[in-house]
Amino acid sequence: MRGQGELALLAQAAAEGLTLAEFHGGTYKTTDPAPAPVPSWTVVVEGGDAAVKKAADAVTRGRILGEASNLARGLSNEPGNTLTPREFAKRASAIASEAGVQVDILDEREIERLGMGMLLGVARGSVEPPRLMVFRYDPPGAPSTPVLGLVGKGITFDTGGISIKPADGMEKMKDDMAGGAAVACAMRAIALLKAPIRVIGIVPATENMPGGKAIKPGDVLKSAEGKTVEVINTDAEGRLILGDGLWYARQLGATHLVDVATLTGACVVALGKITSGLYGTPDEWVEQVRVVANRAGDRVWPMPVFDEYKDQLKSDIADLTNTGGRPAGSITAAMFLKEFTGGLPWAHLDIAGTAWADEAKPYLPKGASGVAVRTLAELGDGGRAVLDAIEQAVRSLKRDGAHVLQRRLIFSDGVEQRLGDPLTVGVAFHQLCFLRIGHERDLRKRAGHRGADQHHKRRLLHAKVFHRLVRPAQTVHHRALHLRRELA
């Protein structure tokens, strides 16, 4: 194994790539010869036992992530008459539970008891009943917070409903559950990687069909949140079921939310088939997700979610509409989802353009791509270093009366990191809040001898930053770590 970069990262990338290449989508072909047996591969590294051990662990990790992505691709590749909501729930449950994830499948009666009017509304047009998949990963010794909540869209086939789609290309709507598949398979990977934090996965699953009981444009649905939604377009159904899913993730204790969905054609128009759209708040959390996604191999691009976009969702008879029209269509869809996040840190990945490859490429065959699986798994596995530091350290320091400012933290180039943390140390701490104790005016009030007082507070700040931000990130090996601070 040779190349530019850290040995472990190279070994993991090789294992992921070789594993992803094993996927075969032609499972329903009866005349073509079966795929050749998967060859065995040997990774040769330079160095002693330590290097071999490091590479072996990295290969194992890459294999887990690659296999989880292939499982998601297999689910997305299934035809709609095979992968109904009930069958989707059955297979996803098996995939996750094999890895030790606790799985609960809620049927239509339990969904109704929860008051999920938006999910039930979308399901009305189909003879297939909806399902709500609930995944829980709760490792021993995990802190009570943070709790990562993953929500995936599980529309097993999308006709558009009464606002029916054009016939051309509708067969690809079998992959409208790619976000749900990503969540289910990422939960498996998170458990196999023995992630250090608690993770909850929610996948609402249904078909969107134009049956006699289907919702109609102009209908009003009541969400589990209690908000009412005027349905303008029944083909904007994904955001409806995700809204109820986001609410339920909050009820189960999620403190940070990420949803994944093949949500809008507008995102495909904006970013094409190469890049997924990234939306959310606050900026710090969105940036964490962006860096993790790019590192995991899922290209994303941040999009604005200014409050003014919400004006396009105004309704004359309900709290909001389910679509804001053609202008900024992917953004207004995200703004709709934001209404159900309860103000928690939230990121939305629109994978409408990236979930399916129309053309084969050297690194990706034609068909389902398995996008977002590795991103979600990396978020869960390496979340403690970032989420715990942000949620616990900054909050506790704010209680001490510190003023929180965004500052760049300078690190040396020699920082080493355990494989599996989603962020390099420099990027992770760049996004954390740099703390500055008061203004000069405040400091003058606190001490008569300003020089001695500043020296004391400088030492105090150093101790707080180290113990609150560095020590919780126990998975990071700090070598030649230098921090430059600015004090008033």
C-alpha cells in the first residue's frame, strides 16, 4: 500500500472501493451468466506490526462501510411491486438488527395513535399500509447527550398521487426510498463500528398512489406536531412524511437531526447528478455535516435557508402549504422541514440527483448509488469529538459568563487522528466556539491590577479549553497540538 496520505486512510479507501465494486444490480436477470466470484485481495504495507495492525483495522472499517452502501443499493434497486412498505420494513429490520440495533416497526394503527396525519394522508391512496421504522443504537457507557437523530424518506414508489408524474422516467421512482435505505444501512454500520454515541433512526415508509381515497390538492392535513398543512401538490409528499418523522425523532430524545431524501427535482436542476444539496441550521452544524460528507465521498454543497423563503409557504386556510412553487423549490422544501425540527441543530440532504446513476462510471455502475450511507455512519461513529464538545463544553462555559465568539483555532500540521473520526482535528476545532472572557471594559471592572488579572484569566481560559474541548475528544491523538488564542 503506497500513496500520498495516511496509511489507514489509504487502506480504508482501497477496501471501500473494492467492496463497492462487488455490487451487482441484475438480480432479476435469468439469461445472463452469473457474476464472477469476488476475488480475494491482499493489502501489503510497509512497516512493522503496528503498521499492519493499523492497516487491518482500516480495511475492516472500509469493508463495513462498503457493505452497508451495497445493502442500501440493493434495497433501492428493488422494484416497487416487490419492495412494498411492509417488505421494506421487514428487510431493513433484518439488516439493522443483525448488527445489534434495536428495531421497532409501527403499523398503521400505531401511526394513527401517534397522530401522524401527514404520513397517513400520503398513504391513503394506496392499498399497501404504511410503516414507521424506528432504529435505536444505545451503546453501553454512552453519554446521555448528544443523541444523533437520522430520518430517511421511505416512499417505496412515487406516482405523484393525484398530481401525477409524467410517464417518461416514472419507473425510476422505485428509488424514492433511497433516503430510508441510507438510514437503515447506516444504522447497521454505526453498530458494527461500535460508535461512541447514541443514535436514533426513523424511516416513515409508504407508497404515493392516486387511489380513490388519495389526498387531493386543497386538502388540509394535521401533523403530529399539531401544525396544519394545505396540500397544494400531492407530488410534494416526501416532505410530509419527513415532517412527522422529524417530530418523532425529537420525541425519542434526538438532540441533533439529519434527514436524507430524494426530495426535489429543483435540487437536480441546481446541482445536477454529481452533488447533493445540503441545507440546515445552525451554520456550525451544517459545516460539520459538509466536512463529514466530503470526507466520506459524498459530495454536497450548502444552500441558503434564509427566513424570507418561508413566505412562499403561506396558506390562506392552514399554517403552511406543502410547496412554495417553482422558485427556489429545493430551498422552500427544506424550509418546510425546518418547521418540524423544534429549533434543534438540523441538516437536510437532498439526494434527488445523486441517488441514481443514469450512466456507468469507473467508480460507480449504472443504477442505485448508495449515497449518504457512509456520511451518516461517519457522523455517528465520530460524533463524540464534535457533538459532545459543542453541546457540553460550550454550554458549560457559557454558564461561567463567557462570551462565545467564532474564532479560528490554529493547529500544527502534525496532528494525528484515530481513523474513524469524521473530521480532522483542525477542521473540528475550527468549527467550535472560541471563548473570550469579557471585553476590556468588563475586565477593568473585575480587577484593579489589569495585567495580573489578565494573566490569571488567560491561564483559566487555557485550562477550560483543554478540559472542556480537548479531553472529551478522547478518540483523537494530540501530537504537536498548538493553539493560538486572542484575548481582549
